[in-house]
Amino acid sequence: MNSKRAMAQLLKHLACAGVTHLPRVDLQKPTMIASRSKSPQASASSSAKSAPVTAYTSAPVSVATARNEARPAVSPVVKEMRRPPKVILSADDLQSANSNRPPLLPDVQEMMGRAFSEVQGKAEALSVLAKVVASCQRCSELCSTRTQTVFGVGKPNAKIMFIGEAPGADEDARGEPFVGPAGQLLDKIVEASQLKRKDLYICNILRCRPPGNRNPLPQEVSNCREFLDAQIHIVKPEYIVCWGTVAAQNLLNKTEAVGKLRGQFFDYHGIRVMCTYHPSYLLRNPAAKKQVWDDMKFFMQEFGVELT
């Protein structure tokens, strides 16, 4: 029922009850219409709607005048809520992320200058790097809200590395990447692809959970990038799968969304990189599972495995 019809019915009920005058209502002039209020007006009719009264004067006003002057209420303008950063990075975002990287920490710089070939040496280097990450305080917001850092897990000399976006609540609680609902779906994809999780190395672009699972900020990516670079340098995989737009854009320095980067291999310092949708995206959009399965079939052809 529109406001004019509701007001007409209200005035009719009041007239039948013997009410001939109403107090004048001074409505504040809004600077911006946010939405129309539908607050119930105390009256004989529970279905009647009217504007909330903001001020009263003693001057009486007739029922006819009230009908002409009544207007739908306007709710106050609400301050815009903070929104998470956009997923698609611009060229300026990427340039900012690349140019604002802090200098390498001494331990990381030493690792980046070494060559790792033995499994034991790689495992020890990753252990040392994990301790460096655990003490990192570069991102004040992430440090103050995290339960613990989420470094990475898997085979130190894995042939395949998976890179995701950032830890979620489950990962923050356990200190291991991809263990929540998205991780359980990833496990099913891995198994169906005839791979084994224990043979992979899995990490993220960020090693701390962003509050509310928001998207990583460019500066946070910059602060954490040396740890990702060191993990790649130590493990030295032959293949990398980027799960989601955030991982693909930040690793490859691309501005396209992951949907535009699918179905092909990219070269990253001699490593072949494939991009596909993040498992969390599949939980929200189950129809995209077919596309991810097509990507995995394309990927496994590299190893002579035909998936059906």
C-alpha cells in the first residue's frame, strides 16, 4: 500500500472517531534520500503507516491540511560502511605493491643467496624461515588480530606448489593453509586429479588472516612477498597452481581476473604456472566446478595423466 492511500485511510479512521484536528508536524528537510521509512504510526489501524514525528508545535492543523502536508519519512543518511578492497588489482595497485616492498630481512637475504638441493637442507631452511615469519610485525592490523601465522606445509622438494590467497578462520586457528571448507574441497580436487596432498607444497600470498577475511591490501602483499619468494626459492617447484585472482595477479604481476588467465601456462622464472578459481569461490558458485575440473585436466596432461 502506498503512503498516500495509507494516510487517507488513517485520516478517515480518525474522522470517524471524532478527531478533527492534528498537531502540526515540522518535517526536517533531508539533504539526501537514503530510503523511505515504513515505521508503524500508533493509530486505530495497525496497517496504517506514517512518518515518525520529529517536532511538535501547539498550533492546531485541520485534517485536510494534515493530508496535504504529510510526507513519507526519510531515514537519516547512514555513513557508508567500510568495504573490503576490490579483488581486481589495477596497474597502480601492482606498481604500489612492487615499489613499496621493504628491504629483505637478513635471514631471508641469506637464504635467497644460497642454492638448495638436498631435501634435508630445504626442510631446515623452511623451518628457519617459518620462525622468521612467526615474529614478523610489519602489518600492525594483521599482527593484532591473528592467532598465529600460517606459513606453509608440504614436501620440501615438491614438484608442484599450490598458492592461495590468505588464511581464513580455520587456518588461523590451526596454523596450516587450506584446512577449512575450502581446503576440504581442495583435497577432493587433489584426489580426483590423482595427486596426493603430501606430495605438494601449499602456501598463500599472505601468512596472516586479514580481519573478516577481507582481500589482502597491496602493502600487506608487499610486506609478505619476500617470504613467498623465499619459499619458492627453497622448494624450487617445476609447477605452480595459483588458486584465485589474488594469487594469480600478485605472483604474475597481472591485472586480469583469473577467468581471463585460465587455460594456459605462464612462465615465472622458469616455473610453469597455471591459474584457476579458488575453492572458496566454488563453494559460492558450484557451477564453476566444471571449469576448475577442465583446468585440472589441462594441468595433468603435463604429466601424461588423462582425467575423465
